[in-house]
Amino acid sequence: MTMDRRTMLGGLAMAGLWSGARPHARADSGEKRFLRVAFLTDSHLPVSPGENARMSKMLDRVMGQSEKPDLIILGGDNVMSVDDGDEKNTVASAQAQFDNWVRKVMARLNCPSLSVIGNHDIFWKDAEASPAGDPKQRAMKAYRMPNRYYSHQIGGWKFLLLDTFHADGCRIDDPQFQWLERELREATGPIALVSHAPILTVTGFLESKVQSNGKYVVPDGWMVSDVEKLKDLFLRHPRIKLALSGHMHQVDRVDYQGVNYICGGAVSGNWWADGKYIGFGPAYVMLDLFADGTFRHEVVFWE
């Protein structure tokens, strides 16, 4: 199944620009931050000297800060696109994108990294070639992921990395949901969720052609379809403080029932093309996380 949002869009709508850094319940108490995180999503890196050079420029900026990140989180759609079903997307061309990512990005990172899988990271032809073929295996290997969903503990914060795109839609599948319930029960400190598709966002309402005859119709795949089920789960686990996502190439923040949902824009902006995507240029997010579950974040428009 191919989910290509660019194909679904018929045009662009304009929206307001993101205002910049916004703290969440964090006073300037002078307390030292616990963890500094760079969130880089939707890089859509092609095998292209020009875009590789621009990606290197962005990485130099992220890793060259005086206050360097302790962790880099990659929000999926890291490579340009391997999910297209046309003939030009062969095994060789798809693997070339993943190999390019390993050389140009993974080999350069100077701190630990975590990643999730985006819809454009899924090489569906692997599943078509064999009943046992895993269309996510190439992405998992290139991004150094232990599984399609997994947890990672860094001191007091627990990161839960989710897998949102499947052949039957955009959701948290049953085995993953059961795993998520266990991880939440066992957590003893603040929790951050990471997914490619947003769990909750307003960005879908600002895409083109979603408003018609006085109604908003937001397509499946712009947000997880089981958001109501997840919302009920999250209410039972107040340790969840933060949910990071990408996919929409826009930036927003939704604070709902104790969870702060941040859609982190796109490193590639308008898929590396000229101009902004619905008002948003190439961006990444820097976060300072504290032991009490509060955080500060800043959206950096790097070009």
C-alpha cells in the first residue's frame, strides 16, 4: 500500500508562521536541564550531491552548537521515498537511498540516535517479492532500529518509538498497542512518545481541499486513526508528557489532557524544493528535558 501525501494534495494553502520557542510549565528556576534532544524529521534525503550538501550543513549546525545535543531523534521519512510502486523504484534504487543515508547521516552523528519509520521509508516491494518479506527491514537496518517499535531509557526519561504506517492504514496495531500498555505500566519517570504520523494535530485542517460544503474532511494517514483509543490510554498514564511527530511538514503544538503534542516540521521543508510548504521552511526542533517531566523546545528554521 502506498501512502503519498504529495499525490493526494491538489495545491497549497497558506497558514501562519510558527512563533518560535515556547516553554511548557517551566519556570526559570536555574535548575540544570536533564537532557538535550534534537528532533529531525522528514529529511527526505535523495541520492543527490546538492541535497546531501544541504543536509550536511544542517547537521553541522545541530552538532556544532555550543550546547550540543545528548540525543538525536529521527522522525521518519528519512530517505526521499522508497514506497512508490512505479517501476523506477527498484531494489537497487531503494537500497541506494538507504546506503546514502548511512554514509551521509548515520556515519556523521556524534551522539546516540533513535528513529521511527515513516510512510516513505517502507519498501513495499520486499513484501510483494516474498510472503515472508518485511517491507520495513531495510529502514530498520539503515536507521539502526532494534524493532519496528521499541523503548529506550535515558536516565529518568523513557522514549517510546512507535510504528504508525501499515498496509491496512495509519494506526497502532494490536501487538504494538499491547506492548505500549505494558511499557506505560512499567514506567517510573516521564515519558516521551515518538511517531511519524501525528497522534493529534491541527495541521490537517490547513492542507488544501479539506474543507468543502461547510465540512472538514481530513484524510486517513494525516493522523493516526485510533487517536480516541490512544487518548483514553494516555489518560490512565499521566507520566506521558510529550509526543513528537512529523509527516505534515508543518509545525504545531497541541496541549490536550496533559500531553503536549508537537509536530516538528520538516528538515527538507518543501521536499527540498524552492519556497515554503504552507508557510514553513526547513526546520528542526531542539528540546531541553528536565527530570520533573517539564521541557522547553525551540523550532529552528535553519535555511
